[in-house]
Amino acid sequence: MNNNTINIGLVGCGHLGKIHCRLLSEISADNPMFEFVGVFDTDKHNSDEVNKLYGLAEYNSLDELLEKISTLVIVTPTTTHYSIAKKAIKKNINVFIEKPVTASLKDAEELIELAKTNPVKIQVGHVERFNPALTSLAGFEMKPMFIESHRLAQFNPRGTDVSVIQDLMIHDIDIILHLVNSPITKIDANGVAVISDVIDIANARLTFKNGCVANLTASRISLKKMRKMRIFQSNAYISIDFLNNKSEIFRLTDIDTKAEGMSFPLSDTKKVIFEQPQSVSESPEKPNPIKNELESFFESIINDKPVKVSLTDGKEAVEAADEIIRIISGN
């Protein structure tokens, strides 16, 4: 092991794990500071397939892999996140954990306590934070007062070990908590299991201390895909299309304000400015938010800077998701 190299291992070589493997192989090929050491999966067929494809060494146990790495990427079923992360953190190994961070709030809180005595970097894989549709808005002042989100997907048996709240809605929960930055004071929710044994379609209404209200809908039994968020705030309306990686801003300004984008008068003193902060069709390369989040994580390790999606962020998303599930179950 080279002490100047970030030695990366991955646990979990299922569908999403294989995507991470490909990207980790690309990242390590492009940068000599990173070395993709190897993988472990309880299904040997999965790990053998990845080892053969990327020329990796074979590891017969998680413990064996942990002895060879300084950074671990966890892409396993949610119910295993806590035990694997705990083992890695205790060995002072940096950890990237796919969302949701843990299966329960209690587990997330325990990882936070453990991290206080083990100085490692821990990032949660809320990938939509790295979607160009959202990152392109970084320079725009966001003060949401009403948010509406729709995340719809066609049915896929993969992922039905958890509810649609933990599977899909949690993306929007994380983004909304990040944008609003105010405590939740009330949650109303309804949902139903249609095809699987857990909730497949759900709607939740979150009320925040600062007065903002967010209405979230998630479904995995839709005929079409949709991943949209609409944000309303004083003097502006922002539309975010996560599926097509682009956003639109409509904002109210004084009539003599100079701004880029199309504009049209609303009155003698006000006009509406239309802007498109990001257009993927004009980009030379198709964006890859998963690769972006991994690279961001590794940069935080190299430069000793805070991660962009912290363990606390992941915990707060799980806390809200748990409460939504509890309310729906009560109904």
C-alpha cells in the first residue's frame, strides 16, 4: 500500500455497485493519487464478475478488504449500511455510504457518535445534490416559501426491500431540508402499498418553522418517469428538472434592471426575467452526478475539507422519512 495513495475498496456489487465500480476504475485510471484496490460481495458471482472486468484482486471477506484500504464505498442493501460503516469507521477508514444512510434513525445517530471519536471523512450518497439542474443554481439566492416535488418511476422489483419514501422520496427530502434550512414543525402524509409489501406511492406535506411548506409526491408504479421540483419564493419561481438535468428561473425585477435572458414587462415598473442556468444540450459531455459525488468525496479527503453531504444530513433525511412512514402506517 502506497502511503501517498488513497486506496479505495467497495462493498456491494449489485446493479448500483457495478456502476460505482466502473466509475471508481475511471477515477483511479485518471488520477495516480487514487487506487481502486478491490471489492467484496456476499454473492461471489457478482464480485468475480467485477474482478475479472477490472483486473482486481480477490477478497474473500469484508475484513480482508478493510485491511488493504483507507476509503470504503458502501453500496449494499440499506439494512447492512450501519454494521459495515461501523466496522470501517472503527478502523479509521473513510466511508462513502449510499442513501439512505441507515435503515433507522437510531443507527444513524450511533454512527454520528462513533464518528466523533474516529476522525474520518463520511459522505452520504444523496446523488441529486450533484445534479447540474441543482448545482447550476448555486449562484442564485434561494429562499423557498412553497415547494412542490414529483418523483415518479416505473415499477422495478429492485429496491422494494424498502418503501418508496426511503427509495425515492428521500432524494427530495434531502434537497428540501438543504434548501429550506429550517426545522420541520409538522408532517401530514398518506400512502399505500400497491404491488409490493411496503408503501409504493406516497404524498407528504412538510411545514417548516420559517413558514415554508413542501408538498412531496413519490411513486414507483407510474407509467412514465418524472423527477421535477418547483420552488416558489418572493419575486421568483424556479423549476428544476432532475431527469433532464436543467433548470429555469422566472424572477421579478425592476423594469430598468439589466439581466441576461429573455424578459417581458409585467407593469410600468416591473418585469419578469426568464433564465436557464444550465442547458445540458450545450454541454460537451453528458453529466455524471454519481462520478461527481465520488470525486467530491475524494477531494474532501485530500484537502481535509468538509464533505458536501454529511452524516448529519443523511440522519436528518432518515428522521423525516421515518416520521412520514410512521404517520402513513398510523393512517
